[in-house]
Amino acid sequence: MTEEMINLGEQYSCTPIGFTQSVIGEVVSKMTNCAVVKVAQCAVEDQELLDEKASMVVAKYDTFK
């Protein structure tokens, strides 16, 4: 997806930087090449990493579905 296709406040599936699996979460901020996502669901293997990041992650637009 592109920046123009992503809407603030909507939920998307994406793969954040440093994560092995996709997450589902709400876009809370958009930047030039990526967005900040508040994660609602993630894979078990990424849960510890998510906890370290207080459920807020950064994902590039091309990883959004």
C-alpha cells in the first residue's frame, strides 16, 4: 500500500520493523515512509518484543495489507 491509501484511526495488518510475523493494529501517526501502529494482535513469538515497545510499532507502508 502507499501512504495515501492508509487512513489514520483505521486498523490494518502489517509487518512492523524487527518483527517476524504480521500484526493487526490501528494507525496512530503517519510519516513519509512509514506509520506508527498501536497493536491489537500479534503472533506469540513477537509478544515479548511488542511488550518492550509498549504496543506501539513502526511499519513501512509496503508491508501493509
